[in-house]
Amino acid sequence: MDNPSKEQILAASSGWVATTLNLLPGLGAGYLYQRRWIPYFLTGGAATVWFVLGAILNGDTEPTKAEQLIGIVGLFLISITTMVEAKIAHKKAKSAVEEKLQANTPKKKGGLFR
């Protein structure tokens, strides 16, 4: 039995589950579901940089409501971006697997009794 390729694993996953997991808990949880490790670590790194940047820029003072809103909006943009990217990657993998399957499937001969 052959091991499935990365494209087959990605195509077999549910696109809406991956996008929902990237949106609701955020931080690339949908990438874990899709078994895509590099985008997961990049998303975690982007969120960490966003937190550290906010802490450095804020210093020792208490953040204002506007600064808190900027931080939340930034994390929301990260999760929206990962959500869209996960959906696009799922569609590409699904179409690539379907094309490969159609190329390997022999064409039926037309006939009256076949």
C-alpha cells in the first residue's frame, strides 16, 4: 500500500474545517488539521512578533483602548489571512489530485453494448 502524498492528505481534509479552525481559535490551528507544519510555525511566529512588538512599543505603561483594539485587529487580520490561504491551498490540492486521477483513469470505449 502506498503512502499518501502531501497533496492527497491536503485534498482529503475538509476545507471548511481548516478555515474555521484558522479563524476561531486563530494562530493556525487549521494548519495542524491539514498537517501543514511550515505555515503553522510561520503563523505562530507572526503572532509572537505581533505580541512582542506591542509589548516593546507600549513599554511599561498601561495600553489604551485604541492600542488594545489595534492588537486585536492585528491578530484578527492574521487569522483572516491564514483562513483564506488554507482554503486556496485546499482547492489547489483537490484540483491537482482530481487531475492526476483523471489522467490515470483509462477512458471508456463508446459502444452500444458496453
